[in-house]
Amino acid sequence: MTILLVTFAVLLLIGLPIALAMMGASLLIIGIEGIPMSVVAQRVVTGVQSFPLLAIPLFTLAGSLMNDSGISEKLFAFTRAFVGHIRGGMAHTAIVGEVFLSGISGSSVADCAAMSRVFVPQLTKAGYDAGFGAGLCAAAATLGPIIPPSILMVIYAWQANISLGDLFWAGIVPGLVMAAAMLALTAYIAHKRRYPKDQAFAWSRLRTEFRSAIWALFMPVLILGGFRMGIFTATEIAGIAAAYSLIVGLFVYRTLRWSQLPKILLQTAKETAVILMIVAAASPFSWYLGFQQAPQLLSDVLTHATDKPWVILLLLNVALLILGCFMETIAIMIILVPILIPVLNLFQIDLTHFGIILLINLTIGQLTPPVGVLLFVASSVTKVRFGVVVREVTPYVGVLILALMVLTYIPWLSLWLPQVLK
């Protein structure tokens, strides 16, 4: 097991992609142990042969269709009319808009790209720092995987064998807590830097923007309402989201053209392939860790260290935040969840509650260098230097960690809605 982990780390350090690093380390160990290669093939096929994973390409497609059809712009225009009149209103618009946007796309990267493209030029023109705008968009995009639907939720629910519906409902309140924390920090920064207000609040403007955005706003209602009423399953939600985005873009807003679809489908295929390659490569990797009783070893270490669940959660938060600086989110989830599930069961930690804790940790990891993908996306789209984005996003990382601590130790914030809606 030591050779497996060291080889994996070395392959990562020399720049190999996550999937190839996991597969290379697994093949080395399997060769040393003399395990038949047929086992590798079986584990790889088993890793991706799961019905819930069908939601991944469909959610990815829905996010791409939404961004290319201009649905995100409609949402942002509505939220600007709603909160733009307060100091730093355009900055608040990005966060409030992301709350709505998260209920559609399920992808932090897609949301970050959409917001950076739409907001940063407007913020700069209105007198905000471009670096602040890029950092704000990166931070706000962390809501994408927390407020349902979410690609990461699909993967975790599949791994932990829990209800995806419960996990969807569990993410709503934590997402609002995170948004409130970022809004409070944004208000402080706006007053400190004397950022401007937008135009005065007007009910007529709000009604106009609401009518324009109503089709976009209806999408989260359709998805969660239809699921709650049993009209379609959690996996079918992804297909509904993709179909709805296509119909609205082509026939309602008419901002999406048929000629764009081949490019969108190709991009969706590429993004899905990357995710499923990691899933497939992680299967023999995780299988060997299980074969070597890594979950039992971890349980023994933790039980000897403490018998208090709150300490276990603290240790896991620290470990996940550190791992998030160096590893890609899906890789962390696929490798660690099978190892952690027996530990969580031993300490009677609710798996749905921990799923939210894990996802928040992973999204914070997307904001921390050197592997913070949202930092790179925001920097690339806005042409703001990477170091400037890191500096501006650091206060948001701090408040998100505070929100994480609150959500870790007040579990009913995550579990209240799933229990009420059962």
C-alpha cells in the first residue's frame, strides 16, 4: 500500500494527469503482486458501469446549453434589479445570481466561466477592481456543487449508497449559509473600498427583468418540484435539465442556434470523458486499498486517537482542506469516500451530513493554489494575473471555512429539509 501511494504521488509530481497517475500506480502494484490483468479490466468496467453516473454527461450538457443560450445573463439581470441598489450592488448580484444559477448547472467551473465572462467587464466599467471581480466570481462559483442539482452529489451518493434526493435537499440550506457569509464579506469590502451603488431600486424594472428571466427561474422549480412529486427519478433530473435548457435556448429566448449544437456536444463529450476516466482509473486503485484493509487501518488510527465524533470531523476537515490544495476534487472523492465510509459508520456520523461537509471542503479546495481550478478559470477568462486573483479570493476562503465549521457542527442545517420532506 505504501508503494501504491508513493508511486501515485511521484507520478502526480512529474505532471502526469490524475487518471494516468492512478492507473500507473495500480498497474505497478498489480504487477508486483502477480494479480491477473483481467482483474484490472473488471475493476475498470465496474467503476463506470453504474446507472447513476448517466447523470454526469447530462448535467454537463445542461450547463453548456445554459451558458451558450444566455440563460445565465437573464438570471444576472434579474438579480441586479433585485439587489443592485445597495452599495457594492453589482458584486452582491454575482453571489445572489449564482444561488439561482447553481440550481441549473451543477458545475462550479461552468458557473465561474459564465460569471467571469458576464460580470467582470461590467464591474470594471462601474469602477470595481478587475482583480476583485475575478476573485468574487471564483468564490461565488463554489455554490455550484452545493445547491442542487450537482455532479459531485451524483458521484458521492453513488459511492456512499445513499439517497441522491436526500443529498439534493440537504444542500439547499448550507448553500444559502455560504452565500450569506460571502454577502456579508462583500458588504464589508464594498464599504471599505467605497464601491458604487447601482441605479436606484424600481419595481417596474424588477417586474420587467423577472418576466424576462422567468423561464430560467422556473428550471430549479421544475427539477426539484418534479423530483419531490415523484414525476421523475434523481437520475432523470439531469435529462430533464438538458432538455429544458435546449428548448428554452432554441424556442423561447432564441439565443441558441442549431449550428452551435455540434460544438456543445463535443465539449460535453470531452468534459464527461475526463470525469469518467478518473472514475474508471480510481476503481482498481480504490479496490487495492480496500484489499489491503486501508479503511480498517484508518479506523484503528482514529479510534486510538479519539472516541469523539466532533474531533474526527475536525481532523477530516483539516485533512480535506490540505488535500484540496494539491488534488483534483473528483479524484479526492473517488479515492477517499470508500475508505471513509466504514469510519463514518463506526462513529455514527450521518452520511448525508458528511456528504455536504465533503463537498464544501472540495469546493474550497478549488479556490486554493496550486491546483485551484476556479482560480485558473477566473484568471484565464478575465485576463487578470493569477497572483491578483489569489490575493482577492483569500478573504472569501476564510469566510467559507467559517461557514464550513458552522455546518459541520450544526448538522440539522443540512438534515432538516431531507427529514421534513420524507
